[in-house]
Amino acid sequence: MRAVVALAGAVTLTAGLVACGGGDDEGGGGGEGKTLNVLIGANTQYPEEFQAWQKSVSDKFKAQTGATVEFETFATANDELTKIQTSVVAGSGPDVYAVGTTLTPTAYSTGAFVKLGDEQWDKIGGKDKFVPATLGISGPDEQNQVGVPWVSRPFVMVYNTEILKAAGISKPAATWDELTQHAKQLTTGDQYGLSVGYKDNFDPWKFVWGMSVQAGNPLVDGKTAKLTDPTTKKAYQTYFGWLTTDKVVNPAAIGWSNSQAIAEFAKGKTAYMALTSATAAKALDGGATKGKWSFALLPTVPPGATSRPANGVEAASILSGDNLLVADYSKNQDLAFEFVKLITDQEVQLEYYKAVGNLPANAAALDTLKSDQQLATVAEAAKKSVATPFTGAWADIQLALTNVVVQSIPDLSKGSVSDAQLDARLADAQKAAQSSLDRAK
């Protein structure tokens, strides 16, 4: 009942969940004949490498335990949230969930995941195994944690060093207004100043969150949502304006995901990619940008300003990555923690980094990458990352922020989003966010 109440009304529940929790026996002992079910986000940027890694991990786990791993993937934040909800209500589903850090508070609020005490941490190698910063959103406090850090994914931007140098620009933009100015200067002919994925399933809200927080609006103030704050409207206007007013983005970007935006940048005809992570390196080195790109911190000064206001936060990135959670209903909990240990061990963490570019949460694994100069900026972004609010309502708020963009796509394709349209969508988002916060009380 606690789980049902915590989730009621957040998103319409999907009917017909097929129960897939593995085995009938409590964990402990061998895993012969057992199946461990793992929910994990799909990797659309490097699908072949991702599948190869899954097979490698499955083979390793089979050799160690005798158990079979079956992976189930989700492609959007809405899919991720719905899967958590349906499984919690049904009391069956995946044994292990790999969820984004911003979804961890919602998962925690259900009470349906194993809380990590000394016994659980010892099973996976102890807390000291992990980069300290990655533990920042494992739970509301150190005594109430459910998320084991798996990978770290701080966000940065990437720029074409050759294009900026040719234009006489000596260093990348440090404010959002400067980024817009650079993008205008660098848009000419078939060259665009900026690459953005407006139809990405995960990223649009991150722009709005960053600009709002930097302007002094945390979006959630205690139990009050602040999505109609002028700073948030300004963030959307800036984000939409790159396409409609400034015309520094390829019009095709209306239909792009993040991976498509990266692919466009990698062709060598775009000056900046506004939001990406270390995962982009493989694509960048495989394109016309090889040897011509560099990471930079995302701007930390909000639109319309030359410096952050006194109440602004230097949020270079959300505290981003993925956490591993073990379902409380799982009948294979010991096997689940063996799996968590395996994929957070140094060797497998480095394998995953080499496959898809996500930074290890394992401290020893990350330490081996220090010689890569491109990662220095990513490491700085990690240090300057700020956690999103730890509230069970955040998943709904995140989706509400994204829905403003989703609902605006048809208008963007026509050339503009009017003030009235934006105000109405923000009002709807505010209502949804506040409603979720009220339920979370």
C-alpha cells in the first residue's frame, strides 16, 4: 500500500506487466538454473558496442554464478518511470534496475528497493570502491541509500577548435549569451554555430534546469514548484531562440536526438555542440572532427546576464549518471548483489567505458584514465555538478519540463513559439509539478 500511495497519479500505470523476477528461491548459494532480470537504458549511440558489452557481462556472470542474465531496456525517461511504477505495484519485475540519478529519488520514495546497510555495501566491495561524488544522490542521507553508483556522466559542451580559431575566437563561450553570440558569428553558408537535439528523450529539460539554477531559481523551493518563474521562461526562450530567432541551428534539429546532433557535429560543419558527455569522444574521433575538437564547461552564467546573481548557483552540470538498485521483492537478492559487484568492479567498469564512453564510478578505474587530457574538463564538470532535488516528485517535474518542449515541436517547425503558447505550457507544467509535490508530502 505504501508503494501504491507513493506512486498514485504520478503517471498513468501501464497495464499487463509480465512478471519477470527470476527464480523462486531466496538468494544464497549457486545460481544454476536461475535467471537474473536487469532493466537498463538502451544505448542508441553505440548499439553494437552496447550489445557486445551485455554479452560479455552475461558470460562472465554465468561463469561466476551459473545464472543467466536477461536484459530489458528502456528508451525514454517516461518508459523508465512507468516500468518502476508497474513493477512496484505488481510486486514483480526486474531484479536489478539501472536508473538515472534523477530518477533515483522517485524510486526511493516507493520503499520498494533494498536499503544499503553495511552488509550490502560489503557484498559489492564497500563504499570506498566508488568515487565519493558519485554517492551524492544514492539516497536522502548516508543512512538511507538505495542507489549503488554505476557510471558517471557529467555534461559538458564540445567545440570545433579549427572553426573557432579561423574566426579569431581564442576561447570557448563562458556565458549563455556569449555562446549565442559565438554561434551567430560562426553560422555561415552550410556551417552552423550550434548543434542541439530538440527531440531528444532525455536532454531538453537539462538546459532549462541549468539556466534556471544559475539565475537563482532552483525550480523546487521546499514543497513549492517554481516552473513559471521568469528565469525559467527566459531559459525556454533562449533554448527555442537558437532555432527560431537566432537561426544558428540546422532546422533539421527539430527532429534530432542527442546522438544525431553529435553525428552532425562530427561532420565538421558545426562550431559547438551545446550539451554532451564523455560518451561523445568515440563518435568525434570517428568523424571529420578527429583532432579538431575539445571539451569545455557548459556556460555557468544565465541568459541575459554577464555574471551570476548573488543567489545563482555555479551549476556546470546536473549530478548525472546511473545508479543500480536491487528490488526488495526480488527472490534473487544475493545474485543481484553479485551482479552489482561484477559491473562495478574495475575491469568491467573500464570495459564499459571503452565500449560506450561512460565514465567509471569505480575510483580505481577512473584513476587509470587521468592521463587523458580531454577528460580533465569532464572531471571539472563533475566537481561543479549540482544534484537535482531529492524528492519523489522530481521524475514528474522532469517530465513536465520535457513536455513543454515536446508540445512545442509543431510550433518550432513552423518557425516560432509565441509567448502565449509558452505561458500556457509552463502553467500546465507548473500545475503538474505542484500536484506531484503535494502528493509527495
